[in-house]
Amino acid sequence: MIELQDIHKRYGKPNSAPEQVVTALDGISLSVKAGEVFGIIGHSGAGKSTLLRVLNLLERPDSGSLRVAGQDLLSLNDAQLRSARQRIGMIFQHFNLLGSRTVAENVAWPLRIANWPTEQIAPRVNELLARVGLADQGHKYPAQLSGGQKQRVGIARALATGPELLLCDEATSALDPQTTRAILDLLAQLNRELGLAIVLITHEMDVVRRICDRVAVLEAGKVVEIGAVAEVFLHPQHVVTRRFVQEAEKIDENDLNEDYAHVPGRLLRLTFQGERTYEPLLGEVARRSGIDFGILHGRIDRIKSTPYGQLTIAVTGGDLAGAQALLAERGVRVEVLR
Ligand code: ADP
């Protein structure tokens, strides 16, 4: 669906002094598959918005190549680009609705621009409003809606011309946690039912964990880590990624290390995924290998729909190597921390 190669983007006038030039994107290469939900996470100023806007050429890169839905966007003329953009929907943090138009008129807007026959517009708008849970709300004005409802209108408008790709610019950052969840559930449902590829930018790992298949971590215009969400979330490598995960989990690695300094024995981190997460494995392993263990830290949750668990345990006595082998045999990933 998307193939980016070595994308560079700098801001600044052609003759500006070097210190006035900002490198927003510094050699980005990544690909997004059809039907995939792809997250881009990074701190403020990392280059997320610039990258998202490059994907529909709202922002033209200085160099690099860009293929979206089989087309080389950089080689298109204006008319071809307008038509290509009908296959790329976009939603925004602050919804960007027209306040003087009704909900139905907002959703109809891209259809009018695409010159849809008038008699087809109203049925299409009704179908879209029903799909986002706003049937019978078409007559209202944006000011009469809650934040979550406004974003639903934004989504219906973005889907109007039947895009294959939806770009989400911090789409839930202005919403409370419960509404965020409902909007993310709706996006996941659209991804499943329409096979719609979604690229979202966010500064919250929780958003990534809830709906993304893969994620790229952006820092100072570069991709510092990229991979399947389960791998990146459970085994973050880069310091920036680790901080995002710790923020989401509300843990502080330094505090934990300080606490563990006084605990005797070997420290292991065990990662369970899938149905294994709920099996009574540790007791069995302890009995068979004769180890004793104390649980120092643990988390059990879901990544998209897959349950996972991660435990840090202190192990004393018994056959440690035997215990490790038994755990590995049962599909548990074991890391020796100390
Ligand atoms: P993010 O979305 O991760 O916060 P942005 O893509 O908005 O990051 O910005 C990346 C960098 O580019 C920042 O240093 C920002 O100040 C700069 N930047 C973004 N847009 C412009 C612009 N139109 N003119 C000048 N600098 C910009």
C-alpha cells in the first residue's frame, strides 16, 4: 500500500543560515501493507505530522521516492494527484469540520468535489453515517455534537469516496479515555470490515497497543525502531521506545532496578503470549525443577486481541537451567536480567 524510500524534508528558506534550517525527515524508509494498521509514534517535533502529510503530498519531500496504492505520487500532475487523493482519506485531531454546514453536508462535501451524481449523494451519506454510528444525526450542526461524535463525522467524511488508505493525525488526542477507546474500536472495525489500511500518528503507546499491527518509532526525523507491535512493546530496544512503553505501563525502570538490587537470586523476565498467558505454568515448573521464585513485577493485558503476560521473577535454589528449558519448551520467552 505504501513504499517510502529515503524520504528527506527540510524546512527553511533556500538561502537560510544552517541554524535556521530544520530537518524534519532525515532519510525515512518504510512500507505499509494493504489492510494493515500501522502506527507512527514519537515525541512532539519528531516529524510525525510531516511524515503523515508526505503520504498524501500535502507536504512535498525534498528527495526520496514515494509509492502509494501502486502509484508513484511524485510523478503525478495536479489532476492525477487529485484523483489519487480520493483513495486516501484523512482525519484530524481537531476534526476540521465546517461549522456552518450540517453533519450530512460535511460528509457530502468530498462527494460533491468528486462530482458524484446528486441523486447518489444522499443515500451514500446515510450509509456512511450509519456505519459510524450516527444514523439520524445528519441534520445537526457540529457544535451540537460531542467530541467523539465529531470525530465520527470526520471518519464518515474521510470514507466518503471509498479510500483504501486512511491517515489519522492524532485522531484521539483531543478525546477522553473512554471516547478514545470507542473511536479506536471503530477504526479497528473499519479496518476489519472494509480491509482499509490505516496509518496513524500518536504520542501514546496505548493507542498503538490497542489497534496497530506494526509500529515505527520516530525520533529527530529518523525511524529508530520498527516492527510488529507485540515485539516492539514487549521487547523495546531503543531508549526512546523503552520510555514510551514505561509511560504506558506507568513503571519507572530506574526505580525497579533500585528495588531489585536488594533481592537475592537470579532475575528472569518471562514473556507469555496468546492462550499460554492463562496457563498455570510457573507452579508446575517450580515443582519439577525444585526452584523457588518470588514475583517482583508483572503485567497482563492485550495487544490488539492477543493476550500477553510479562513477569519479572527472582529465582533461588533448584535447577535453574532445567526450569529455563521447561519454560522455553512451553513457548515462554526467558530473558536473564541478572
Ligand atoms: P511532530 O508531528 O512529531 O510533532 P512535526 O512533523 O510537526 O513533528 O515537526 C518536525 C519538525 O519540523 C519540528 O522541528 C517542527 O518545528 C518543524 N516544522 C514542522 N512544520 C514546519 C513548517 N511548516 N515550517 C518550519 N518548520 C516546521
